[in-house]
Amino acid sequence: MKYKDYYAILGVSRDSDTATIKAAYRKLALQYHPDRNPGNKEAEEKFKEISEAYEVLSDPEKRRQYDLFGTVGGAAGGGGGYADPFAQVVEEVFESFFGGRRRSRGRPVIQGEDVRLSIELTLEEIAAGTTREVEYVREDICDHCRGTGSAERMPPKPCATCQGTGQVAYRVGGGFFQQIVYQPCSTCGGSGFYIPHPCPICEGKGVRPKRHVQVVDIPPGAVGGMTLSLRGAGHKGPWGGPAGDLLLEIVEKPHPTFARDGEDLIYEVWVSYPDLVLGTTIEVPTLTGESVSLRIEPGTPSGEVFKLPGKGLPRYGSRRKGNLFVQVHVWVPRKVSRQEKELLEQMRKSQIFSPAKRPMEKSFLQRLKDLFRREEG
């Protein structure tokens, strides 16, 4: 068997202590971990090599044999379930890589699941902000066992097989190609807890379904499809674990008067033909309940768009407000009296009401562009 310099592989000196060896291994393991180097065979082989070196140098007896003979008898043993220091360090590497907290060898902590709901809001509620009471069912602390999961109301103990981690490490492969594989602990079912006498009400989980009412403050300017998160208002974690979150998706109700375009509102109004010819003043409603006077100048064409600044919706998390765009249309009656018909016939014969060429109707978007162009000019 070819000699391997385990000290050189880890980049440490031969007189290094266990803490130095462990620190060097963790640094290299994070660098060459397969999850950080997907599809990189060279990194995978490097990871196996540094894992092999650490397994030997972290064990005092194996390190002594290696220093004397340059090899360790039975270092590449067969498979089987175990929980040794090497497996613990691999576990630490995994958790450091994924940004999680190190698992305690004592009592484990399991967080509750999130609750997802939807809530309908009107444009008026979105404009002003609102407070709602949301009722739903969530996993809450069991009153019978006080959240312990035990019929005796005793705190659960960590599983002796997996030492509270919920997983058992297995060594697979042989020689220098061995790997560490994690599987759920069969003794505790992966929970990490041992409860000899489970609570008959919650069946040992420490939580049970209960109805819950949550007061939700919704700031102005919410947008349909937005999700609000309320920390800790979700399902309680089993055995005293932290609660998940309440995730509320905003659903915007269609409005009978206004259409929405982001922070802007669009309002369409119909006026008589004489109003467009002679000019008039109309009252435009707003989401606050007040009305705004809008002057229609003589000769205004049907379909013209006017802008009322700051009368739209507020931007979420800001004091800025959008605009209210008003589009005027000419009202065409379906039926007229004989006298009205005679007046219309006279108008039709008048040269001023007979355009030489009928212009193409502009779209709402084009009229908006014309409005902005007039404001810039």
C-alpha cells in the first residue's frame, strides 16, 4: 500500500495538537465538500483523502500506530452503525456549510411548520391600511402534558442511540473509499427524543390542533400577490420547539369604480356631448371618500385623459402616492324624443359639426403619452 503523509494532506505539523488538526480538517472539508463542488471528481477524491487523514490523526491510538508504522491496521474497516468523533465533525461541517446551528448532543430543538393563508382586501383597505383578525387552526401546546409529550409531564430525554441528533452515521465502502452516510435513527424515528410513556392526548408530540385568532396589522399600499410574514404565529414546535411563521398572501378584490395600475388608479366617466363642446366641471370620487372637482375645458375630445396628482394609492413602505387618471367619454343615448331628434338633425346639417376628416381614435396609453408630453412642454 502506498504511503500517505496525513500531516501534509491536512497541512499541519507532526507535533500539532488535536484542536489544530480538527480546525485544519474543517477548513479543508468545507472547501472540498461535494455539495460545494458538484460534479468535480477531483474535489470529491480530495474530500475522501482529507477525511481519511483526519479519521486517523484525530484518534490517539490510530495516530500512534501511524507514527510508528506509517499505516493503521483496520483503519478502513467495514460498515455498521456507530457514532464516533469523526462522524461528529462531519456533522459539524454539514451544518457550517448550510449556515445552521451546531446540533446539541443533548436535547434537540425542532421548529414548527409555517401556516399559509390568504386574505382579501378592498382598494379602500389597501389605500388606508387595515387591521384584521384572522382565525385558523394551528398546532399549539398540549394542555394535558404541558408540551412535554409525556404522560408524567416529564421533559423528554435525548435518544440514547443517536444521542439526540435524530440520525445515525454509517460507514460504507472499504479501503480508502469509505464514506459516511446518515440515516434516520430507528429507535426514535428521527425525532431525537425518547418518551417512554407518551401523552394519550397528543400521542407524545407535545402539541395538538387548536383554533387561534391572530390580529394582523396591514400597512397601506399592499399589492395583490404580496406575502406578509408574522414571526412565531405558525405551528408550535413539538416538545417546546420554536413556532413557525404565519404567511399571509394578499388577494385584491376587484373594485366597481377604479382600475389599478401599480400605484396609479384609473377612473372612467361619461359626460354629455354638450359638456364636451361647451365645457363643464365634474366631481371625481376618490378612495378616501372625498370628491375632487375637475374642469372639462370647452372642445375637449372624447377619450381625453386628465391627471390628479397624489390621488392614487400609497407606495408600500413609503409616503409617496400614485396618481388618479380620469378618462372622459361622450355619452350616447339610445333613444331620443321627436323634438330632440329635430335638434340633432339641425346640428348634423351644420358645417361645424361635420368634420372633413374623422381622426383615428387614440388608445388610453397613447392619450397618457400625450398628457405627459403636454406636461413636459
